[in-house]
Amino acid sequence: MKKSLSSKIFIGLFAGLLIGTAIQYMFNGIAFFDSVILGAAEGVGGMFVSLIKLLVVPLVYVSIVCGIVELKDIASFGRLGGKTFALYLINTIIAIAAALTVGMIFAPGADANLAGTIAAGTVELKATETPDIFSLITNIVPSNPIQAFASGDMLQIIFMAILTGLAIQALDHRGGPAIKTFKVANEIMMKLISLVMSLAPYGVFALMIQLGATLDANTLMSVAGYVALVIAMLVFWIFVFYPIMVGLTTGISPKTFLRAVREQILFSLSTASSNATIPVTMRTLTEKLNVSKSVAGFGVPLGATMNMSGVSIYIALAAIFVANAFGQPINSADLFTLGFTILLLSIGAGGVPGGGVVMVGVILHQLGLPPEGLAIVAAVDRINDMFCTSSNVVGDTAVNTIVAKSEGEIAETEVEDGATFAQTMRN
């Protein structure tokens, strides 16, 4: 019996984690395992992630242009863009409010007494200022398009893609050759994605070997409560919150939705990168949930940049944990300021592994908390970041599915599948 791609990824994930853990605790210090095995895993894993990222920039640009030119009229773009942006923003705000509430109730790190346990300066902060809304908006317009593509600035690339799509739309029938060119380019990108995805089980296997071989059990135990709380909330968001919201608004049953995003969850857990998961998210929406390419092409790249509900939950709980662990708990009066700062930071976190750690560092600086706390957060970041990324990308899928339903851009067969669920919840 031929195994599905998601099954192969699942096997690669756990096999790699098992081997990596065995290397750390059973074969540590043996040159063959430390140099050859881990060196090979690092090389293969790094090549796989680079291969995925190689496709991200052209995929984002081409897919957004195609998404816009396939819209029936410019008015539909304004409506689609407004709905997508608003739902992403609402989703992030709800996540922040929930995380702050949970953090204040469970108070992670309250009994840790970690002050003085870590040498100051072990982790260097990468940023010192919170990005303001004005700077965020003005930086969207690139002065050099080549530099924007070279640096992978997603907001600027999205801006240029939107302008290009609108310009082609404005040409009417004269834009036919350009539309055909971009559609062919989009088909090429989809083919490349399929080819790269066929290598996913091997890339995931290598990445998990690295992870299993570098986990520090003592460090994990010292912050087990904090890690468990972050993961528990992110898992709830992935497996309960999003499926129910999709069920209530589209009629697609939670079971159908979760089955569709299974491969997406496994892939995002291994790469811990929203950007790297863009191709999988696109495929999940268009092939498994029957969302139109115009909706997915516009919403997914935008979501990988600004729909950071998982990052928001992670940052909020990390800030509360550090504050409690070092004896400087956050007052309820400061929660609004903290929440607004997290909202800005989550948008600028970037869809790459480790982006959340930098944002936590900024939060600690803004709140006047001990920067040494960042060392603790960084020590377990890879674990939290995996689930954080899964929450982000499943949120992208949920929002785009809801938008597609409201725009009539989703197949009716999927709606009928969950009709009973939606009716049951309403009753």
C-alpha cells in the first residue's frame, strides 16, 4: 500500500527525533555521530529549507498578481482585501487577549526564582525599539524593487505585486498577454513546489535529527510549566478554535478541516517557518478545501507576513513568564500597552524560524525586564516555535477558507459536508 505524503512526513518527523535523541543521550562524544551523522543532517536539513525558501519570493509575487488578475473586477479586490486584512487583524487581537488572560491566570514562572541563575549578557538583543504603525506603513513602499526581492521583504513584495496586478487589470483586453504570462509562471511555480514537496520527508527527517540531538533536558525541566502552557494554548488554537470557527462560518466540519490541514501541521512543525510553509498552505487551500486560486493567491502570502496569532500567544506568555520568573510581575494596568506592543511586533516578526525570540527580546527591553531572561526563552524556543508556526499557518488556512466562503469562491461539496455541524452548533 502506497503511503501518502503526509504519512511519509509523519514518519520522517518521529524517526528523525528518535535518532537525534539517541545521539545526544547514548552516543554523545563519539566522533562518527557528532561529526558525520549530525553534520550530514545539518547539511541536508539546511539544503531542504533553502530549497523551500528559494521558491517563496517568486511564489508570493506571482501568486498575488495571478490572484488579482483572476478577480472579476477591481471592486472584488477591494472587498476581498478588506475582508482578509480585517479577519487577520481580528484573529491576532483575539489571540493576544486570550494569551494575556491565560498568562495572568496561570502565572507561568511565578515559582521559578530564576534571578541570578543565568549570567547576564549570554544573549544579545537584536533590536531595541518597538516598530510604530507609521514606520510600518511607510516602509511598505520600496525605493528599490531589486533590493526588496533580494532581502525578501514580504510587505514590499506584496505591495509591488498588488500594484502589478491592478495595472494589468486596468489594461482590460490589452493585458491578455501579461495575464497569460503570469498564469504560465504560476503553473511553473506549482510544478516546482510539487517537486520540492516530494523531498519533504527526507528534509523533515534531517531537521528532526538536529532538533533531537540539541535538546537540553535540564533546561527543559526548569521551564517545563511555561513550555507546557504555551504548547497547550497553541494546540487548543490549532485543533479547537480554528476548526470551530471555520465550522460556524462556512459549514465545513471540524473533522474535514483538520484532515485537510494535517500535512500542513506536520510540515510547519518541522520547518518552524511560516514562509517556508506557504507552498503547503496554498496546496491545502486549493486542492483539499477547494478554495479558489484568486483567494488563496492573495491571502496566503499576506497571512505569512501579518497573521501571526501563534507568535502573539508565544510572545505574550514568554513576557509574562520572564517577568514572573525574575520577580517583576506585570501589573494588570500594563496589559493594554503590552497587548498593543505585541500586536505591532507580531506583524513584524517575520515568517522565519527564531523570529519570535527577537520579538521577545524587544518586549523585555520595552518593559524593563532582565535581558538575561531571553537566554531561557531562547533555550526552548525551537519547541515553542514549532507549534507557534503551526498555529500561524493553520490560521492562514482558516481565515482564507472563511473569506472564500463569503465570496462564493469555495466548492459547495465542502460546505455540504459540514452542514450538520453548523446547524447543530446554532441549535
